[in-house]
Amino acid sequence: MKRIVLFDGVCNFCDGAVQFIIKRDPEGILSFASLQSEPGQDLLTKLHLSADTFNSMVYVEGTRFYTKSTAALKIARQLSGLWPLLYGFILVPKPMRDAVYDLIAKNRYKWFGQKEECMIPGPDIRKRFLS
């Protein structure tokens, strides 16, 4: 089953999150694409998500997709170490989880900055990015 993380490629926080995920996914279960990339845009279209109004993280697992806090928790569940324990927060009502997620998402550029362009992955992890 394909597992793909769509992320904001110009967001420093999101870039850091992708690097964090890669280090804790040694088996390479997860693949990545930025929302701004052609593969990311194609996948958003297939999922019937508007690329113009949607700038949240998306986690695609097979034919299903998850957004916002649910995406983050589903991703944490795939990581090595103790990170899968965070999945217990799925018991918190979604509106409450998403309110925290939205607060961070709304302020991510202000708090963490943004890049002029998407990161270019090194050769060691390039195969994990959709092209």
C-alpha cells in the first residue's frame, strides 16, 4: 500500500517536519511530494481537493486520504520509536485537534519563515519523493 505525505514545500516548518519524518522512517514506508509540485498538484486533483484553497498536510494511504491533525497522527503512527504513541490523541475530538493544527498552520510562515522555492532532496532520499 502506497503511503504519501503531501506538504507545503516552501514552509520551513513543513520542511523540518519532512526531515524529521524521514529520519524516523528508516524502512522508507512513506513517500513525499510538495503541494506545489506537479505530482502533488496531480494527486490533489485526483483527491478532489482544490489546490487554490488547500494548503494543509495530506496523508494518502492507498485510496484513502486524511488531512490536518488526523494526517499528522496517522503519520506519527508510522514512525519508529515512541512516536506512534501520539496516535492516542485520535481520541480527542477532531474539532479540538484541528483547532490546534489550524493555529499552527495559520502562523507557520510568521513563526518559522518560508523559502523562495521547494527543497531539493539529496540523492540519498530523492527516490522517496514523487516525480
